[in-house]
Amino acid sequence: MKISGTAYRTIWPVKSGAVRVIDQSRLPFELRTLDLNTLEDAAQAIRTMVVRGAPLIGATAAYGLALALREDGSDGRIEHASRVLQATRPTAVNLAWALARVRAFIAPLAPGERARAAFEEAGRLCEDDVAQCRAIGTHGMALIRELGVSLRRRVNVLTHCNAGWLACVDWGTALAPIYTAYDAGIELHVWVDETRPRNQGASLTAYELGAHGVPHTVIVDNLGGHLMQHGRVDMVIVGSDRTTAAGDVCNKVGTYLKALAARDNGVPFYAALPVSTIDWSLDEGRLIEIEERCEQEVTHISGLAADGSVHSVRVVPEGSAALNLAFDVTPARLVTGLITERGVCPASREGLQRLYPERR
């Protein structure tokens, strides 16, 4: 995707041997990159949400393992690095998937060959992610186009959190259909949930859409239901950090409430995700480990001051406790369909197995 005419991905290797990422903690007020040189750098970037979004977390973990093996390619080092990276963000299944993919590729090799091979496999993983997200965009665009023809007006899409190219290597999941439709000349508008507590919608989704020229409006999280009641939302598209084999969707907290409002108002609700986000080992969403993050993300908020500096201010009384669960689970019965790189299917075991027959 492009920012001010310059094409970017979220992660890429550089000649120095480092892996460069966009520092998302600086957005939307400053576009800055950060070089990851060690396992600890990669783990810290994931943990502190310098990089975030399930597919990008997976890509960063893959490169983090490769960085770890430059100094030691032994089996013990692989195990240690995998444990360190796996512990950073427990909910997004892409992290474990990416580590397993790289480990399987390098396992037969001699220790001295593993670092180079791991870097190569991490690169292929990233290219696969780009291709999958592009395909998600194509399949999702067909839904937007069909709805636009039926309505005979612009399509109003509501999205939650950030599931655009900043959450992936490029293109995104939930935003890929929006970008693809916009580029194809389909008239649309996006309602952008601010997405407390970290405001990924207000800071990242709005930043992306604005850079691409897509018409959008930022709304408070609690406004979506009202807009649906008044016919101002035509469809909802969200991402997913983990989707069970039976179609339950785990995504940024607040997604479940939007799905309930969508069902009550007859608004189609879709989740867009690549195969790496499907956890084939889980049947029920209630079994997904939900990450609990620090209270400060709830008690404080960051913003741009009049002098151009960024400040964090407290919005909760001193002494008030805060609970910060980062995700919730939307049951499959509330999901109209899953948009994947292989097409759109019902949110069910049968629907997913139709697209992925090798998983039967």
C-alpha cells in the first residue's frame, strides 16, 4: 500500500541483516521505522504492539526466530526462541502457526544452515500472506459489489479495530475488500470504530483509509448499533485473531457486541481471515485464551497536543481498577460468512471444510 505515493509493507529485511518494521506505536502522528536485530528485539516489538495484527505478528515471529538462529542454530536455541516468541501474545494463532512452519522447514538442516534457511522461509511466508490478503480482497469485493447493485447507491461498511495492511504484511484482511472495491470504482464509505482501549480504529484504520483516499468517518464504539437501527450500515466486515474449526471468531474486544447489533438489525456480518488464522485444533471459541493486557491502556489515552508533541493523559480516577481483556469471541451463529483466500463460506465446520477439504 502507499503513503504519500510511496509503497510500503509493514515488515521487510534490509541489507544490514536486520528486519525493518513500521513502528505502529508512533502512528498516526509520525511514520517511523524500527530495525529488529535480535530475538529480544522481535519479542519486544510484538509484546509492546510496535507490530500488531494477527498475520503481522506471525510474520514478525518468523523473522524473530531467524534472527535468533544467527548466533546459534542448535535445537536448544530453536526451542528457547520459540518459547520466548510464543509468550508475547497468546491469543493470535498466526504466531504459533508461523513458528511451526519455519521450524518444520529448518528441522532437517544442519545447525549452521538454519539461520539462512529461516530467513528465506520467513520471506516466503510474507509473500504468501500478501497473496492471501489480495485474494481475500477479491472475494470480499464481490460481496460489496453485489450489495451495491442491489441498493443502487453507495455501500456503507462498518469495521472494528484495524485489520488493514498495517495488521498484515500488505493489503490487510477486513480492509482488503474495501481497498479492492474502491480501486475498482465501487462507491463506498467506511464507518471506523475508534476501538478503545488502544484506538486502533481511530489511529490506524483511519490513517490507512485516509492515505488511500477511501471515504470514511470515525465513530465512537457505541454508535454502531444506532447507525444500524437507522439503516446507515449496510454490512460489517471485521478481521480475526483466531477462528475455530467450527467458525467461532475471536477478534478485538467489542466485536461480539457489533455482531449482536448486526443480527438484531438484519445487517450482514462478515469476518475476513487467511488460513493461518484458523485454529483447526479448537471447536469452541470459549476455549481460546484471551489476552489480558495492562490497566494503563484503559486508564490512560494518548493524543497530539497543540505544540505537536504526543502526551499520555489519565482519564480514570486514581484508585479505580481497570480490566483490560483484549479480545472477545463472536459465536458462529452470528457470523454471516467467512471471507478467506479461497472464497466465502458459512461460519461452520462444513463451510470451512468445503474450502479446505484437506482438513476433513
